[in-house]
Amino acid sequence: MTERLSPRAILDKLVSFPTVSHDTNLPLIDWVEGYLASHGIDAFRHPHETDPAKAALFAHVGPPVEGAVVLSGHTDVVPVEGQPWSTDPFEVVEKDGKLYGRGTCDMKGFDALAIWAMVEGHYADLARPLQIALSYDEEVGCTGAAPLIEAMAKVLPKGRATIVGEPSMMGAVTGHKGGTGFMVHMRGFEVHSSLMHTGVNAIMYGAKLIEWANEMNVENRAKTPDAVDATFEPPWTTVHVGVIEGGTAHNITALDCRFGLDFRFVPGESSDDWVVRFKAKVAEVEAEMQAVVPETRIDLEEMFYVPALMPEEAGEAEALVRRITGDNAPRVVSYGTEGGHFQDGGYSTLICGPGDIAQAHQPDEFLTVAQFQAGERFMRDLLVELAG
């Protein structure tokens, strides 16, 4: 019989693959597919639509019927360049009760536990099936989740409850904000700055959109949130610009200006409404630019869309996780996950995974041994639950 690896051995293997979002994840996908196949589990890969260096993977164990519990994780990690690591980021190093390595917390720790549970579930007498869904490009806007869910629906019996294993200290998180982001390219017209009235300064017109973001934040903060939105920190939709570049020289009106602008919206507000408001402001500023030089313009590229995860009334995933963990505390988060996509796909969904989100993306990222063990206990109890 092929060796059944421990969760820790699987974690060591997963971290060894440097699956930074801008690089390939295929070596990891190849290994997981091969490991599951060695135990008689058929896994299905779904290639990225335009990037042949990336793929998602999903599988099913237990009876070939609908109603599975889905364990959702992502395979990509954030870069390590420029971070002061004291260990090799792509090797798990255990020290002082902590497992150091890129992705140990976010979220290869959960992925390792999910893969382990799939193999154990394959050999168990499950009454209810278990599925795994491993995506690509979560760290750049959850862009791999929707095509993965669509691909699963064409191949596997439909699952019913999804556990997204983002780090939550094994607490039950029932909701998160949604998000959408745009890359904004202001295309101006260069003249000497002494004649700036005859040119279009892309930076200065871009500043009008950034000031609009500031105004929206002030307006949103002044609103009285509804009961659901009030549980978030902060309890309002935020508009943010984090990086900007542009200009040629101090004495030339800027030809170009580029910046990213994103929204993190509370569940009680519509992302579509916010996009409409933003595009209306863009059209207003573009008209001002073109009144000076007609060929100037503003180009928008949507970078990502992450639907909000809504707390569910009598949600099956929530009931399942609370039954296993005993955690009854209300808990929501302001960061986004793939959970909103699963919920939109018709799954009861919640977040529960080992580790502290504060460690995500940090140099010397770590997952405590205690949290990893708590995750393993959860998986064991889940398999008992599914054996029914």
C-alpha cells in the first residue's frame, strides 16, 4: 500500500514549492494529483484560461452523491523578495513551537490538512462525501475561484457546504467584506509647465479621482450602518489608493499617471452601485481633460472582484463547524476570501482554518504547532461527522 503521509509531511512538501502568484503552481498541482492518485483518488485539474503555467485541482471521496462538504484552499503565496527572512522561506523550520515558512499560515497549513483528510476519508466508510478544491491566484484577487467552482459543477456531484480554510484560529467566521479593484491609467498631454493651461497633467487630474476616494470615505464613515454592517471593523465601505506612479519631469505636465483604486464594501451595499458611481466620476474628470485636449482619456482595467460573504440564517456550514469546534462566538472579518464566490455558487459557506491572519504575508511567517494540531483534530472530527 502507498504510504499515507502525515499532515506535517504533506505541509513540508507543499511549502517546498515556491508558488508565488506571479510564478507557476504546476509542480505543486502535479504532486497533489499524483499523491491522491497513488491512493486511488481521481483528481481533476482545471487549467488557467490564458496562463498554461497555472491550474486548479479538485477531487471527491466517499459515496458518489450530492451533498459533500468542500474543503477550499488556495495554492499561491505572496512574494518573499525584500523581506528579512531568518530562515529559508520555502522550507518548513520548526522552532519554539512554531512552523516557519512561506504559506504555513496562509494557507498551506490548511491545504495539507485537507489533503490528509481526503486520503483518510477515502479509506473510511463515509456516509456523506468530502471534496477538496485547490485554486490559483487567490492572492491577486481570488480570480481563480469562480472558474474552479464552475469546473467542479461540470464534473463532481454538487457539494452543499464549503469550509474555506483561511487562518481564523479555528474560529467560525461567518462573513467578510467584498472587494473590487481597478487599475486607473490617466493619459494626459505634455507641455512645458509654464504653459500648463494648454496641456493636461495626468497626475493632477488623477488627484481628482483620489480626492473623490477621500470624500467617499468621509461620507461612508458618517453613515449609520445596518445590523450586519455594524459587526465589521470598520463598519463602512472603504475606498483606497495604495500605489501611484507617473510623470516625466518636474517642469513637464505629466503624460501618464497610473494608480490602483479598490473598494472593500460591506455586505449591505452593492458592488455594482459603487462601480457605477466610480465610473460616473471617471467620466466627469475625463470630460474636463478632453475639454482641454480631446485626445486625452482615462482607461480603466478591472483587476479583481471578490463578492462579500454574507452571514447565513441557519447556515449548514456554520452549524457543522460550530458543532465540531464548540465555537459559538459571532465573528466577521474585513479581508476577502474565496468564500463569497462559493456562496454565490450555491454553497453554504464559512471560514475556519488554523493560524492567525496577522502572520499572513509577513517575513518569517509561521503557524504554531498548537494551531496545526487543532486543525488536525478538526479534520478527524469532521471525518467522524461524515461517517455519520
